[in-house]
Amino acid sequence: MIELGGGAAAPAQDANIKDVSEQDFMAEVVDASMQVPVIVDFWAPWCGPCKTLGPMLEEAVKAAGGAVKMAKVNVDEAQMVASQLRIQSIPTVYAFWQGQPVDGFQGAVPQSEIKAFVDRLVQQGGGAGADQGNGLEDALTAAEEMLEQGAASDAAQTFSAILGEDEKNAAAYGGLVRAHIALGELEQAEAILNGAPAEISKAPELEAAHAQLELAKQAAGVGPVAELTAKVEANPDDHQARYDLAQALYAQGDGEGAVDHLLELFRRDREWNDGAAKAQLTTIFDALKPNDPVALKGRRRLSSMIFA
């Protein structure tokens, strides 16, 4: 790896591969990653390994057919962004999804590792996976509607039937876990999650179900909302009370209130309890649907604080 130094700009790329400046980093990386994963290549024109890695990344991104995008950031011209993300040597590659870094590596790596890196992002962004056919898709839609309407038992039966047809259907596995969480059967939910086939164990649907399960476990030990609210109002710097209040609010179905308090805690002391506020926010965002307004707004606010 090469230490940072000076250089000039690189030529622009195609629609899915862009040169990104410090001024448009928020729009082209953080905001854009709300819709599709964005790979950020931190490079400089004087960096030899960058000249090898860059084209290999571009080839893999092009092969993904729009399921991921790539932002090329010249560290000489974007020193503030490089500093905020603690880029100390190049090439360094980060992947952003839903407004936050989710993966990355340093140095030149083989093409096979680059392909695996991009494939993971495609899967995380929902761009990969086989077509399950209209019948299973319709059944999945129906099961999700049952779950939203409170018919968790019927939803669980429908998700189980789908898995009978397609045992590696990640959406059905995640739905079955969520149905048992809704029924209060946390041990059963955990057993189903642990029994998922290895091929789909890291699928976004199962990651979301795992996050929901963790939040449901936490909810068992939270105190009354009124009591915790009074504590926070009496002492806004009582970080533990604010954190507990966020847990209690989420347990009562007030995700927006929980996110607001966790963001306030992050604003006041982002390092408190080893970064507990950010970690809890990430768990809540993972538990919500990617297009949930609470998740979208919360991720953007958190990213704005991080990159401010």
C-alpha cells in the first residue's frame, strides 16, 4: 500500500461509474446508496496499485448490470472526506448501503475477491436471487399482508408452505421468523433463524429478521415509558435513561420516537457506551424495511451527523 500524496484528476466514467468530488459525496454516495449499494474507490493518479485495482473494480461493477454503482474519489482533491473516513493509505475501497459503510478492503486484491465483494453487495441490495415465479411471489405478498394485519399465525402457515416449495427462499424464511416474533414465540423464531440454509444465512431478509429478534429480546427488560420519559426530561444528559427510553418506545411500536432519542443520544455523545446509540440505530434500521420512511429519514440524519 502507498501513503497519501499529491496528484491530478482522473477521467469521468459511464453512468454507473462516476468521479465524485468532496462537494457531491453526500449526494452521489450517501444519498445514492439509499437505492443501490455504492462502491467507493479511494485513489490517486500517482498510485500504482490504484491503476490495477480501479479497472478491475469497474469491470465487476459493469458486470453487475446496475445492481451496484461505483464512485471514484481522488483523495488529493477530497481530503476532508478521506480524513472523516480515516483513509490512511490507498487503494482503499468502501461499500455504502442505506447511507452507511457496510464493507470494504485495502490494497490491491485478486479479481476473484473483487467479484465476491461485488456479489455480496448485490445480494445485500436485493439485486440478486432467482425468480421464484408468480405463484410463490403472490403467496409471499399474501403472507406479508396477513402479518401486517395481525394474522401472524396464518402468515406463519403461509410462509411455511412457501418453504415447502422452495426451501431456500430467503424472503419466506425471514417472514416465518418475523411471524413467530409477532406471536411472542422468540425461542421458536431463533431456532428457525439458526436452521436457515447456509446459502441464504446472510441474505438481507434474514439479517432483518435477526435484527427484529434482537430488538424483541431487548424489549423484555425495558421499564415504563412514562418513568423513563420523566428521567430524561429531568436530566437530558442521562444517557442510559435516554437509551432505555428508546428501547421502550420501540417495544411499544413507536419506531420514530426511538430513532429520535437515539439520534439525540448520538449527537450528545457518539462514543457513549462504546457507540451504543449508533449500534442500536443500525439494528433498528436493519429491522425495518429498506423503504420505511423512519429508516430512510433516520439513516440520512445519522449520515449527516457522521459526515458533518
